[in-house]
Amino acid sequence: MEENTVDRLLPWFQLRSVPGIGNLLLKRLLDRFESPEQVLTASPDQLGRVEGITTRLASAVAGQPVTDQVRRELDRVAERMRDGHFRVITMTDPDYPGLLLQIPDPPPFLYAHGNLNRAHRNIALVGSRTATRYGIYTTRHLAGELAGLNITVVSGMARGIDTAAHEGALEKGGRTIAVLGSGLDRIYPAENRALYHRIAESGAVITEFPLNAGPDPHHFPIRNRIISGISLGTVVVEAAKRSGSLITARLAAEQNREVFAVPGNIHSFKSAGTHSLLKQGAKLVENAVDILEELPQLIGSHMASQHVRGEEVLDIPPLSEEESLVFKALGPYPIHIDELMRKLEMAPGPLSSILLQLELKGIVTQSPGKLFSIEIKNMI
């Protein structure tokens, strides 16, 4: 790793090492001072004006040395970066996930093996480590459907549902992101080493923990906020009543993200958690269309230039400005023309004419009762 890269990362690691400064306070400091360099050179009086920064913490930040632990970690990072497939991505880097910046306590930097970008088209699939055959099959199938729609599948690379989610996406040639509860040099579980490298080929394996950090139990609830934080929605496939997956679902709700649940056998304790989520208002998921219905931006942005049909992605014909406006207002589930009129504030005559043109172009379909939807046939 070049010296200037070490210099760039040093203040991030130095600030992160201040005792008592967690992710929430660190984000507040960076919001106020814009860079770790400016935080570290600010006076205690300036630091004390940030909410949550006590006099003691202000003095600690202002006087924080570069510790031996920080230097050793940077040396390890330098060694890893020589292979060209490993990076440390800070909050100010262009590739830092944009959705993650929206949560209250994002990690100041991420260790990443593979290709991480700011794409927002992420859906998390999580669930039990001791999944049933039903859970594994359902997860792989759902992950494959999402991958076929160019949606990135996010999970935690744990045994069971997480592994099935990553494998299901990869089998369809899709992109997937794994968020670890350990450092990148401590792959856990060990039997997923090959999967780790497969994920990194097209997607990324990421973590906020130091390279040699082990899979300590308290790491996993911490990492769950990243799984939900980089995703537009979180799908819980199979989970008992007391489950880490339910923590991820709760975090997703707190982050104002969508929460989904796949129903299971009513007699299975492994589905008790998912059924509890459904009772609390989570969206029931049987297939990818259920997710698209709740998150139309997943299909709207994708289909601005492309149209999904089966497992193919077909170019749609050029659209006028008005046609594009109407098309983007539609989703995979039928909507009545009166609701479209209210949504678009458009008169019935012009709207009917535009819908007819979209039908003739083969990208919109009309169902009985003046119901219109995007033409998605045999997608599942």
C-alpha cells in the first residue's frame, strides 16, 4: 500500500480508537467537522459543542495518540491491499454505500474484499442458522428471483438461510454482499471459505471489524444493523421467537426500511418469529413480486431503460416524457385508472391515450375493470 494511502487512513483509525467514541458520536463529529483530520485538530471547546461529547470525551479526542494497536492494524491493512482486491472504504469515499450513510450509527469505514458500490438496489435475506429444507429451498428460490431482476442480495454468510441466500443469487449469476461478524482474515464459518471467494468475485464481503477479529457473539447483533442499513428492505425467511434475524428486522424498521416475512409451517417453532412479524404488520412474501409491490423503485429505476420478462431483460422502446411518467407510476400489481388519475393529477382522456400507447408497445397490460400494470409475464 502506498504511503499516501496509509496517511489517508491513519486519522480514521486514530479517531476510531478513542475510548468512548462509538459510531453514533463519531458520525456526529464528522457531520460537524467533515473529516477526521479536522476532528482531531479541533479544540476541546469546539468538540464540546457537539451533542453527546462531554468534557472528558472532548479532551480524549483532542489528545488521542496514534496507538501501537492502530499502527499494527494499518500494517496488516497495507499487506492485504497489495493483492488489489481488498480495500478500506471510508464514509467519504464514493463507493461507501449511500443507504448506510442514512442510518444514525454507520461504521466510519468498512473493510471490503471485492467490489462494493453505492447501488441502492439491495434486499437482505436473513433467517435461521438451523434452517429446514423448506427454509433453504424458499431462500434459494427467492434469492434467484431477485438476482434475475438485477437486485443485489445481502446476507450475513452464516450457516443455513444466509448461505442459501448467497448461493441462490450466485446460481443465477447475480450479485450478493456478505456482511461478516468477524474480520476478513477470520472467515466464519470456516466451511464457507469457498463461498467467501465466490461472493467477492462479483459482489463483496464486508465488515467493520479489524482484520483479525474473531466471530465473537456480541459482534453479530452489531453487524446486523449493516445488513439492514445497506438494504431497502429485509426479508426474514425462517426464524424462531428469539432470533438474531428478528434483531435485524427490528433494526430495519428503526431505520425506516421495509420489513418482509415468509410464512412457514404454523406448527414449526422455526417459523414462530416470522409469524410474529406478520402479526406486527410485516409484508407477507411468497415471491419477488411481493417485494416489488412494496418497493416499486426497485423495478421503476431498473425498467426506466429495461423491461423484465421471464428471466430475460429486454430493452423497452423509447418513451416520451409523458409515457415515461405514466410507466413509472405503474407497478407489477394492477392499479385502477382512477387511482392513476389521482396519483398523476392527469385528466382521463390524455391518460387513457397514453396507457393505450404503452399497451401497444407491449410494456403495459390492462386487466378487466380498468386495471393497469407493468407487463411482467412468467417472472416467477
